[in-house]
Amino acid sequence: HELRRLPEAHRESAKRRKIEQWLDSGMGCCALRHPEVARYVQNSFLHFHGERYHLHAWRVMPNHVHVLIEPLMDLALIVQGWKSFTSRWVLRNSGALGLQVPLSGKLWMREYWDRYIRDEDHYRKVVDYIHQNPVSAGLCANPEAWPWSSVVGGVPGSAVPGSAGVPAGNAL
């Protein structure tokens, strides 16, 4: 109802902001909060770094992830691979880990959001957003305190403040 009251041109961005608020407030099953699940998801991002994509920055949050990559193949195939690989493992280990996965048995939403990185300034803002996400969500005091990220577990070529490289292509 709130969105219908807005001019149509503003609805999509307002919807996105609202969903981000819900995610940051911890809505959903938050299976990614479990350290073994977060580690598994993080390792799935690292696995094909340099082969299917160049991984620049990432963050595994309790109920969503942020990943900044330069794809070397179709982005939809990359994302589908991550989701399929991680959800099979999580669902297989859900009982042993005591997870509250929804009755639908689906760990991930079907959709994902991607953005094209326009320039170096945009790149730095996206990296900062990814790294600051648990701080702005009230989960920790500084980016280094949240263990499942490029801040803590960086890879060669990963984003750091002041990085000069700007990836081409889509970002997720």
C-alpha cells in the first residue's frame, strides 16, 4: 500500500530500500548466521575466484550476502551455481546444525540484484557499503569484527580502501 501511493518512477527504489531495511533487521530464517554455514558460503565464493570471476569484495550477513565480482562468464550462471551448491549443503546439514530453514526448503530467493559499476568512485562506494553493512545493521562495532567478509578473509585482487582497480562488467 505504501508503494502504490508513490509516483511510479520512485516505487522500485523505495521497494529496494524497504527490503534492505528488513534484511538488516534480521527478518527471515538467518541460517547464514551459523558459523559453519557462513564459512561454507564464503568458501563457495572463493572457490572459482580467478576462474569464473574475479572476486573483489564480499560479506555474508545472517540472511543475505553481498558479493562484488568481475564476471568472466554469464552472471546468472555464477549466481545459480553459488545458490545451488550452498543450498544443497545447508539443507542436507540443516538438522545437525539446528537451522530454522523455512518449510519451503528454499534457502535463497530466486531473484538477485546486480549493478553495473560505473566508475572508480562508484566502486569504492559499493565496497564501503559491503564492508559497513554489519555495522549499519547493528551487528558489530566495526567491519573487522564480522568474520565472514573480504575485510577479514581477503583474497588477492580483493577490494581495499584506496584500491585503484575498477572492475568491468556487472557487480552483484
